[in-house]
Amino acid sequence: MKYKLVLLLCVCGWPLEKTHAAINRTFPVNFKFGAASASYQVEGGWNVDGKSENIWDHICHEKPTYVANQDNGDIACDSYHKYKEDVAMLKDLGVDFYRFSISWSRVIPGGVAGSPVNQLGLDYYRNLVQELVDNGIEPMVTMFHWDLPEALQELGGWPNPELEDHFVYYARTLYKELGDLVKHWMTFNEPKQTCLGGYGDGDKAPGYTSSGVADYQCTHILLKTHAKAYHIYDEEFRAEQQGSVGIVIDTAWFEPASGSDEDKEAAERGLQFTFGWFANPVINGNYPQVMIDRIDERSAGQGFEISRLPKFTDEEIEYIKGTHDFVALNFYTATYAQWLEEADINDLGYYSDLNILQFPDDAWEETVTSWFRVVPWGIRKAVNWISKTYDNPEIFITENGYPDAGGLEDDRRINYHKEYLSNLLEAILDDGVNVTRYTVWSLMDNFEWTSGYNDKLGLYSVDFEDPDRPRTPKASAAYYKQVIATRCLVDVCE
Ligand code: NOJ
């Protein structure tokens, strides 16, 4: 079958849209395919077998209107009881790996360093990991996917420097108990959402709105904590376990709104304030210079004696630098970035520190989620930018997926994955970018944070009205299965 190549050029000379760009070429033999989920979004079992409350349990119970339809994750997909079915689904898809997260409050209900480990909680993950390995599926484990034990939030949450010791105790427990079978660890998922969402914008638990201060404090502690967890692996476990450790960072692609130097600068600043905020420290040791300069200057103008962006000492810079074995990217969409006149000095917050205008192109396909448009070429540009900016690291796509309102005949989702994968293939084969893994978000429909169960992103549908939470494969599951089996996006590859 022949596919038509549609090539438009935008003002800045980048290919704006290529339909089915590398559609009939084959993925390299070492390329791996997977699917993902996260503990609070799928497990349920919120208070069983010794698990304590985490910040999402807490906010859903104490402030039910925080989430659409007053939904919560009390039962979710009930994966706590149905993990064997989940693994059977993964096996049927033929994935190489499953990315899932561990619930800290299930494993260490008290949260603090030195408090008892909950054997039943640990057994659940041991059983899941064993089931995966027995079925030839690699476990890829996220240690923290936003569900902080409530006991630690009561100590102030991530802006409290003590969290470092508590997390390191948790991380060490996981390496010790599961590291014989788990070879890929991710410390944090999307720290921008934990810090900006949780302590700045308030659209993630615990829902605080102290942008420009608490979000930067949170990031600072979290980055130091990541570095410590990485070094602990190096010092105590790597020689024997031979695994790898990274951190998962999300960004949209920021496309300059015009060919002007100002808009190009705005787009680069957008990437640095989003991806670079975390990637630059773990790769090069410190925050991006543009963040340091802008936040220092605006803080001084606002009368702060010290910058709102905390400083790393020289020793800390050396310690944080290089704490990654791979670069993990969650990627969904793109935005235009336009240069703005400097924000009023009295505006205090991350967005005025960043100070760019973001908006979509009307031509980009809309989805059920307001901020989310389908922009397949964005993924190619994003991985190219990462490759150039950070000296060609190995990149894992740890999330990519499409939200809709439900239904088993999900043609738009199939199209989404086909187009994004096709652009990724071009990045690999034509641009020489070192991307080695792709992960569909998500294995099944689940609790989509403040959208509750409204937005569906799964390859499998889950009936949330039925107490058994039956799963049914969508058309996209069959498509992904075929892609994995043939390493090809269409019926026949060259
Ligand atoms: C990012 C998050 O890691 C995941 O939890 C979420 O469900 C997806 N993106 C989709 O919004």
C-alpha cells in the first residue's frame, strides 16, 4: 500500500506536518515496546493489608469536589487483586516491558525513615514482579508517581528537606527487596507535576498554590533526593544487580510562533523551564542558566534578599551531575511559544518567571482534554532537541498516549500512535537520535487525576460500574500487538 506524503513548511523551515513519514520502515532490532500505569491510578485497595493513606487518598476523601464526578482511586481498576489479569493482557500484547509504580504508603505506611516495612505491601510488588518475569516481561519501576504518604505531607511534604532521608530509606528498601529482578528504576515521575502541580498551581495533590516559591523549594529537595537515591544504587547495589536508574521528565514541544529571534528565544526558554528544569541538573549539575538569571533578577526586583530559586553548592552540583543512566521522556503534545514583554514585577510565580505566551494551532486535532492537541511531528523535534542539547543520551519514551471519552473502536488512538511512532522512527533512522524504548500510556483506562474516570487513555477498556472491573481490549490493543509482533506500523514494511 502506498501512503501519500504531505509536507508543509512552516516559516522557520522545519517540516510542519508529515503524514506517515516513515510509515513502512522497520524498528531497529534492539528497540523495545512497553505499556505503563501508576499505583494510585490502577491499584485500588487503598486501605487493605496495612496500606496507609497517601495524599491522593486524602484529598479525594477530604475534598471530593477536587476531582470530576467526585471520583477517587479507592478501587480504581482493582489491580491490587487483578494483577495476574493485567500481566496476561501485557503478555497478549507481546510487550517487552511493563512500566508501573510502587505505592510508598503501601510499602512503608509510616513514611518516615526507619519505620516498619509492611511485608504484605511488599509481597504484592514481589508477586507482580515475579509474574512479569515469569512471563518474559521486564519490570520497569517508578518509585514515586505522585502518591506521597499523607504522614509525610503532614510534615510539610516535598518542600521539607527531611523528605530526602525518608525517600532514600524507601528507595534502599526497594533496591534491596526487588533489585534482583528489577533492572530499570525511575526515582520520580514528572517532578514538574509534583512540584508545580502540587505546590504551585494546586491542580495536583496536595493542592497548594504557592507558585514561584514552594514549587522551587520542592524541586530543589526532590533533585537532591534523586541524586542521593542514584548514588545509593551505585554504592550499594549496582555491582551486584547490574541495573540502571533515571528520572522521568515531561515536556510538550515548544514551537516558535514565528521565525523571529524573540519567538525562537521564547520557545527555547519554554523547553528550559520545563524539561531543562530537571534534566540540566541531573545531566550537567545545575538549573538552566536562563532560569537562574531570570528568577534571580525578578526575585531581586521583588525585594527578596535571596533568590526564590534555591542555590546548589559546588559540592551539590558535583553530586547531582551525571545521576542518570538514561533520559526518560513523557511526551504528549506541542504548543506555540511567543515572546512577551516582561511581566509586571509584582507578578510572583513560575509563569511570570517563564513569561512566554503559549497557544495551539487551530489546525491541530483537538482531543477531549483542553490542553492536549495531536501534534505528531512534535515528538521528532523534542527528541532531536534532547539529543542535541544533552550530547546524544539514550532516550526512553516512558509515556505517550491519547485521551478520549471511551469506546472500543478507537481509530483516533490508533492514528495517534501510528503517527507519533512514525515520527519517532524518522528521528531514529534519519536523524540518528538514540531512542531505544517506547511506552504506551496506558495499559488500561484508569483514574486520570482531577479528570477522574472521564478521560480514557487505555489500550484496554475497564468497566468501572462493574465490581469485577472487567477489562476489554480496544481496537488500539490489536493494532499495538501487531506493531510489536511485526516491528512495523503498517501491514507490510520494506
Ligand atoms: C502523565 C502522568 O504520568 C500520568 O499519570 C497521566 O495519567 C498521563 N500523563 C496522562 O495525563
